[in-house]
Amino acid sequence: MALLLTIIMVSLLGCTTPCLEKAALSGPGSHFYSLKTNGQEREYLLHFPSETSRDRPLPLVVIFHGYASSARSMERLTGMSDKADREGFIAVYPQATGLIRTAWNAGFCCGKAYTEGVDDLNFFREMIETLKRNLHIDDSRIFVAGFTNGGMMAYYLAAQMPDQIAAIAAVSAAAGVRPVESSHALSIPDPLAPVPLIGFHGLKDRHIPYEGGEGKRTRDILAFISVEQSLGFWIRANGCGTNPVRVALKDGAVMKDSYTCHDHADVVFYEIRAGGHAWPAGGECAGSGDCISATDLIWEFFLAHPKKR
């Protein structure tokens, strides 16, 4: 009977997956939910950690997938749900619009999401409000991470919503692009307030080149701004010094730059010498350069950077 009532309620609300506000939260694990925003039904994959009390506020980590990917793929790629179970936080993976070529509108890119003006900023805002109404979330520990086009979303959201977001992580991402036929770059707006940032990028990334320029899939269409220019938004906004402390890791396979910034708004960046367009997963350094775990380092950084209220 309870299941029948839930199905009826979902049908009346027009949701093909459960609406979190009306359907009871399933047990620990990963489940899809939906909400309507700007007249469009949007989905997200919510992972609630196992063996965690719902009576205490939990951190929330929002992880945006890359171009032509999906929420479920991002969960597998990052292992962030396993990390959530071990560390006791809620993980949520929003789903972008589009079928095969899914994309996020990060304010300056990408795909049909950008050209058709999909309001992914409002989707994020309404998703967060829905989760805060229905789950016991620690307002001071709402974090955003993203890979490639998802990393662009992390940049964009932090620039627009620093009052909500405690810290961000961007992997293989750029904060702006330049259409090949134009000399004018499109980029995230200047951040409204400081937001701590941890970033990762491979020197051998052919899709979003480290030094900027046209990518493997954007040749003759778009050129990305460089990693240095992308970090520059946050170095300025966070009041950081321009000369980072550089430390060689893994026998020089990875270089870590730490910027001293105003009021604990740290910027930390990992340059992966042999890394390509990938989420570092802690494998071997030789060949791929995949020898640090972005997931572990991101969570460690997030833990150290709650928002001051």
C-alpha cells in the first residue's frame, strides 16, 4: 500500500524518478531523484552513506560529470560514493541535459546546454534547496567538484554563489574559452567572493591543453584559456600571493603548488607531468602519470575548508 501511494504521488507530480520532497528517502546507497526547474524535469544521483546517523548534519559534496558523460559514470570514475561511506558525507551527482552529448552550461561553454541557454545555475540552486529541506546537511560544508565540463561548472558556480559553496575542486578544466573566429574570450565572471580551490591538470591533456588553445574535439571551433589564466581568477579573488610554494611529489612526476591566500581561502594545484585528460586515481606514475588520488586529496582539502559563518 505504501509503495502504491508513493507511485500515485510521483505520478501526480509528473516525476519519472522519485521526487525527493514527496518520496521517502531510500536506505543507504545511490538512488536517482528528480525535480522540475524552469519547466524541465532534471535528475540527480544521490548517495547517502551507510552506517551514518541522519540526526547529525552531514557535509554535502556535489560532483559534476564531464561532457558526453553521466551521473552514474561519474560515480564510478571518482569512487566518491565509496569515499562518502568511509568518511560520512552525502554525495550527489547531477545529470546534465542532452542525450549522447550531454553538457553543462557553465556560462561560457558547452554544447547545446550553452547555445540553448539551459539554466544549470538555477538547477543547482534548486537542487541544493531541495536537499537542505529534506536532509540534515551542514550549511558550512557544501562543496562542489567537477571533471572537464563539470569542472567548468564548479568554477562558474563558485564565482556566482560563494555564499553557498565552501570550497571547489576542478579536474582537467578551464575557466574560459575563445571562439576560434573571435579574439574575445568568454569566461566565468569575476568571483563575487573568495572560495578555496584545489585543482588538477595533466601537462599532456590534449582535450583541454594545459597551456591553452584548441582541444582535440574543439579544433577549428574553440580555444581554451590556459591553466595559469584559469587559476588567476581565484588567485586574485582569494587575495593570494603570486609566488606559490612548489613541492615535487612522486619523484617529480607531480608538482604541487600552494598559494598563500587571505583568510584561509587557499589555492592548491597539482600539475601532473605525464597526465592526460583524466581523473587521477592513484595508480602508477609511469606512463599515464596517474599516481595521486584526486578523490582522496579533494576530500582532505574539503575537510580543511569549511565555510566560516
